[in-house]
Amino acid sequence: MSANDDRSLSPRLAGFAGGILTVSYLLPGLAGQWPALRGPLGVEDRTASGEGYALTFDDGPHRGGTPAVLEILAAANTHATFFLVGEQVQRNPGLAQEIVAAGHTVGLHCYRHRNLLRLAPWQVRADIDRAQALIEDATGVPIGLYRPPYGVLNASALRLAKARGWRTLLWSQWGRDWEKRATPESIVRRVTDDARPGAVLLLHDADDYSSRDSWRRMLAALPVVLQTMSERGLRPVAP
């Protein structure tokens, strides 16, 4: 990494990024409404083509959730993107390989699932470095996509992602499937409501950082999500 690549964002821009992107966790689709996030910060929440929709899963791989998701996707002839957690890849390297072998895309989520605004720059770098090494070693595929835990970024993470040529991809719709009170019906409604061409849908194939067995409710919703998007004339595309 060159000296120019390692420049910090200005304090003012870094503060703006942290504040806006923290709110983005509560208001998905915010990046599309704030052009400043798309410019110097390079944060996206739409498919690169602006067409179809991208189906994405966070927090895996998971011994129960991930194989079940892969089975549903295979039956529907649908591909998705899995943002992997390094410590979960460390526990389940074979599942990370299965994701790629099935033709899906993998991205980097983190090594440990923590809010980056609570970490020092060196901690952010160490976390991302460790996750990258584990994911690339397990899958044999270089990282090209990045999504931070909770959708919350800081200046260090933004700088690293940009320097490494990664696209930082958030989401436009989410199912809030990690919540204890979530139901298959609420997940379908939340993740498909107002979905338009270019939408990025967020679900979770693991419950290590959410309510117990939340992935089971997501699994019940997933076939309906796929059917609903198809009925709207939207097809799954690469993010």
C-alpha cells in the first residue's frame, strides 16, 4: 500500500461519514439518498448495473443456516452474496468453500462482529486483515466486496476498503430477521416492500450475533421472498 493510499480522511469528512453511516443502520437505503457517500467515500446500496436485485446474507457461515440457504438457492437456481465473518470461517472453513463451489459470491464482513466506531484505527486494520486472510485462504477467491458490521463505517475502514479496491456495499432493504419478534411474514414484508430495480436485500444465515434460531425464521421466509421478487419482474443479479 502506497503512502497516498494510506491517507486518512479529513477529520470533518470522517466525522460526517461516521454520523451518517451510523444512521444508515437505522435507515437502510440512505447511501442512495446522500450523493456525498457515493463520491469520495464510495459507499453503495444498489446493484452495480442498477437492474434486478442482489440477495445478500450476513454473519455466516453457520452450520445450520448456511447449508439450508444453499439448498433453497440451488432449488431456485438463484445466486447470492455472502458477507462472511472471519471467526465463523475459522470454525467452518468447509462451508465457506461450499458457498463458492455453488457459484455464489463472498464478501468480507469482519473478523469479530463489533461496531467499528468503538475501535481504534489499528484494531480496525487488524480485524480486516485477519478476516481477509481467513476468507481468501478458505475460499481461494480474492475479496472484492466489503460490508462492515451493523452497516457502520469509520474513517479507517473506508480508507482500507478504498485502498484495496473493494466496493463497500450496504443495502436498500432488510428483513430485520435477527429480531426475536421477527416472523416469516414480517421478514418477507420488510425485505420486499418498495424493492425496485437495483435493490440490495439483506438477510442473515446465522444467529451468532442475533436472537437464537433467527435463521430458522429467515429460512421460512426465503422461498416467499424469491417468489415475491420474481412476481414483481425482478431477477437476481450480481451485486
